[in-house]
Amino acid sequence: MAQDNYKIQRAYADDEEIHIGPLWTNIKQSFRYIFRKWYILLIWVGIFGGLGLFYAWWYGLKYISTASFAIQGQSASSGLLSSSLSIANSLGLSGSMAKGGGGFDNRFFASLIESRKVIKESLLHEGIMDGKKDVMANHYIDLYRWRTGGLLSKGWNSDPKLKDFKFQSKPIEELTRLEDSVLNEIYQSIVDNNLNMEYDETSPFNTATFVTRNHDFSMNMMKQMVDKSANYFMEDVYYLNRQNLGVADQRVDSLGRALKSLDYRVAQLQDVTHNLVRQKGTLSTVAAARDRELLNQQYSAAVNNVELAKVTLLTTAPILQIIDDPRYSTQASSVSKPSAFIVGAIIGIFLGSIFVLISRTVKESNRKMQERQRLMQQSEEGTAAA
């Protein structure tokens, strides 16, 4: 008889119908059960609503400074400079070829603005925060309370080496080892927490944002980084072409001196062969005149290329186009406490409902398990009695 309690269930038949009535009844019972457990949902709403208010308080008021920019590179000047430098290179005067094409574009500037050199030089520049003029690095230290510390970290005042430490406005090459170490810490903190660089190949613009809890610092720091990056960009592109143009000018001067020397030589040979009857004696004069003509053509071509390059270089110099200037695109950002509480309450209701349903399922499962065990125990007792 014990075997009768373990009957093999009949396999599902294809012609059986699936009734939606029991499913709908089960759903209604689940909702009724949730409503009966409203006090549990209220606890979840209070917990997550409080977390939402805590997040709004923790987020506080932040200021986001935005800079949108695009690079207008050079085009015609590169070809003219290359043409001028080719003559100089053929005679041993080498010049650096400017990086053109895709070398200096939005991607290059997106990486440049996040470089250590640009950020460090910006931090060593003086700026105003809350009416106080000081080095930007000192403003950053005061803004994040690195001197006094917080609940989870000790401040610099507890360290004798850093207690009275302050930056002075100076070139980056004159930094001491301690200053460079502290500046590296500030740089890493800015890259991780404050600066965000967005680059999209499909967009003609780049967007950089700088976020802190101080309006003046966000605006001035973003402005400094854009200016430093623009200066570096101009020095690396525009002044490199100017240097190459100087090499081409030197070659033109060299060609001019060589041409004058050939003019003097031709005149001297013509004086020597003026009264000669035999034409064989005039071969040197003909060769010198031919060399002078060839050199004259090279000189004319070099002068034309250099003059055109000078004009074109002024009109096609790389330009950093600032679309959104940080001085006019710094805005406040905060989280509304009512909105944070409502979002937290919704999340609490959702998770609380899941918790209640899971608890009900576990409870029903335990009840059925206990009932099954009780029936099995009664069956075994009846069998033993028989």
C-alpha cells in the first residue's frame, strides 16, 4: 500500500485545454495578499524613500562647466611649405614636416586636454574662487578639504611635511619633488572625479565638462584647460610651420647668394674671352651662363613658393573654435528631494511587492511540504496498524 502513495503522474496530453481562469484568479489573490501586507510595503517605502533623500543630500549642489569646441586645421599651407622645403632638403637643409591630415583633429585635442602637462599647468595658474585669488591647485585643496580631512581620512595638518604646504605660481619645470608629487595626486583626482571628455567621430564637435561644488573653480579651471590646450596646439602646429618657413627663407637667401656669385663669374669670363677669335675659348662662359639660367629658375620658383606659403599660412592657421565658452556655460546641478523620495518610494513598492510574493510562495511551499509529510506519516501509521 505504500507504493500507492507514489503514483506516476500522467503525461501532459496535447488535447488538454489551458484555462486562463485559474491564472487570473491566482493573480487577483496575489494582489489581495499584497494589499493585506500594506504595512510591509510601508516599511520598504520608508527605507528606499529615505535612501532617495540621502542621495539628494549627498549629491548636493554641483556646478558643471561645459566647453564645446572644434578644430579647423590647415590645408593649403602644408602643400606650399612642402614644395618650398623640398628644394631646401635637396641641398642638405632639413626641416620638420608639420603633421597634417588626421594628425591634429578633434581626437588629438580630446587627448590633449586630458594630458598631465595641460592640467598641471592649469593648476599652477592663478584664479579667483569666492573672491580670493590664489593658485588653482591651492583652491582645489581647500575645496576638497585635504588640509583638515574628513570622517574617513586624515588631513594634511597632521603631517609635518604638508601642514604649511602651499603652491606658488611658477613654471612646471621649476617644481620640487614634493610639489610634483602633490600635483600628480591632484591630477589623478581631477581625471577620476571632475573632468569628463566626450569624443564622437560622427560629430564635428568635442565636449568637455568639469564638475565641482564651486561655481568659480569649475568655470576658471575649464577655461584654463581650454586656453592651455589651444596654446599648445598652436605652438605644435602653427609655429612648427613657421619654423619650416624660416628654413625655406634661408634656402632662398642661399640661392640668391649663389646666383650673385654666378653672375660675377659669368661677367668675369666674358671679360676674359671678349677679344678671342676661337670659339673654343668661350665654352667656360657658355657653361657658366647655362648654370646661371638654371639657378635663376630655381630661385624664382623658391621665391614664389615661399611668398605664397607666407600668405596662406596666415589665412589657414589652425584655429580652435570654442562653441560653448566655460564663462557662459556653467550651470548648477542638483537632485530634487521630493523627486528623489518619489523615485525611492516607487522602487520600494516594487521591491517590497516582490519580497511579499516571494515570502508567500516560500510560506505556501513550506505549508504544503509539512502537509505532505503529515499525510505520509498518517499513512505509515495506518499501514503499521493494519
